[in-house]
Amino acid sequence: RVIGEYLGTNGIGVVFDGAGEGLLGELAGVVHEKGGELHSIGLSRKEKAPSERISFYESYRFLWEQQRRLIEIGDVFVALPGGLEALSEIVDVQLIQQLGDTQHPLILVGEYAKNYKLVLDFIERHGMAEDLSGRLIYASDGAEAVRYIDAHLKMLRASGYVNRTYYPALPPEGIFEHVKQNQNPFKALFEKLVINVL
């Protein structure tokens, strides 16, 4: 709850995987309640239509397309306890960090994070990889996660950073150029209407 209150109260948008279930659904509800914007990146096979609380919506056919979009929009990645999709997102972000394709931190929250760290320690201990910590941050709870989020976002603002793939911040020609990269049709929310982008 504390993460959602911080984000919503400070006008920081949340990009999430569209399901809006579990802890992430609770966080999205708090952000919306506090006036924050929600950007849903869903899978068309799973979601029927965007919730009324969604400000921006995109829906992709394949999981890899959804993951790509979640990662390119994210300015800081926060992982709450979740199932296989959450684990997949954590691994994807960590791999992209290892390749040097993002400098944004990945914050793992709660006891769940300790179990992930055990896996990484096992991999390192058996010589299968080195220095897997990278930009991983382990936060014991939401309050600690908020401190890390706040510090990173302040650093981004001070540097004049702008996310070049976040549609609400792009001019129409920028959106068009980015949309052309998609290999499959997807859905987007435009003026409260879901449109198919072919």
C-alpha cells in the first residue's frame, strides 16, 4: 500500500502487466485512488477489455511483445511477490541489465526477494555466472522500496531524462515510428476506445 500511496500522491504513473490481480492489483487500486495514472500493457488472450481505472492501455498477442514493451517504458522496475509471470519479468529485466541495455534498477520487495537471491547465489557459487547482483536492490518492505524509487527518480529528473518510448510524452510522428516496430497487431486505448493497430 505504501508504494501505491507514494506513486499516486506524487503523480508517478505505474506501468504494469494488465492483469491487475494480487498485490499488483492492490497497488494499482491505491495509485488510482490517489489520483495517479495507470498504464496497462496486457496480453490480448487474457484481458477482455481495460478497466475503467486505466489511463493508457496497450494489449499484445505474445508474451515477448508484452515484456519488451513493459521494459522499454519502465524507468524503475519494482517486483512484488507473484507467480511465473512476475518471475519471468524479473529474469528479463535482470538479463537486460547484464547486457547493459538499461541502467534502471530492479527493486525486489519482501521475503519473496530472499528466495530469488538464493537462486542467484547458487548460480554464482557453481560458476554458471558472475556478479548477478548488477542493479538489483533488495527492499525488505514497501517503505524501503519507496526510498530507492524516490532516489532513482530524483536522479533521473536532475539529469533531464525523458523516456523516449512513453506514448503520452511523444509527438504523433514519434508514436508512429515506434508502432512500426511491432510485428503483430495490438490493441491500444484512445479516448476511452480500444482500437486495433494493424
